Amino acid sequence: MPKTLFKATAHLKEGMQVKAESRGFEITIDEPKGLGGTDTGMNPVELVLCALGACQSIVARVYAKKFNIQFDDFWVEVEGDLDTDGFMNKSDVRRGYSDIRYNIHIKTDAPKEKVEEFVAFIENTCPVGDTIANPVNLKLNDIVIEK
């Protein structure tokens, strides 16, 4: 399959609230009250964790048949350590996550070895996991000054 271009727009609204849109779908992103927001939605770093868990879940659904794995339930718990002093410029620490951990829960009768092979495949195949684990070419295209 060729490269596919994905696009999104994030539009700052009142306070720290952001309306993000992609393919006609919209979500509200905000900060908790303790970080200066109004708590009307998840914050960006929480969305990163959700994206990882969702991506692993989708990979599981797409490839379960290939591995002859049947499951009645599948979910991912994701947590990460982030020092907010980095973002607040209070100390010289990384601004993003230093560590992300997850637990994959699968309700299945499949043998443990088969499930472990399946989970290793999920970890290897998940695009969000790959994006987090490996450097990405991140570049500003342009600054557009609106009149």
C-alpha cells in the first residue's frame, strides 16, 4: 500500500480548549483545572495514551484471524510519566513522556504462548507505538499570518 496522507486541524477556542478535527470528526481537547483548563476534554498527552491503546486494539481486531486467536474482550490500560516542570520551564527535564507502560487484557481460551506471539505482533505492527518509540521527522512547513 502506498503512503497515505492523514490530516488534522487543531483550533484554539476559549481558554485552553481546542477543537480538533479530522475527516469530519471533531473532539474537544482541554487541560484539567489544575493545569489551567476548564476540564471539558482530555488533554493532548492523555490523547497520546488513548491513541496507543486504541491502535493496539485495532491491530488486535484486524489480525486476530491470522493468528487463529478468538477473544471475547480486549482492552489496553496505558499510563505514562510526564514531568510538567519541563512544559512549565521550571526545570531542564524532558517535556514529553519519559516512560509509557501498558497492560494488554485479552479474554481468550488461546494458549499463553500463542497469545504472547500475537501480542508481540501487535507491538511490532501498531503505527502509533512505532511513532512513539522511534524518531519522526517533525517540521514546521510554514507560518501563515491571517489578516
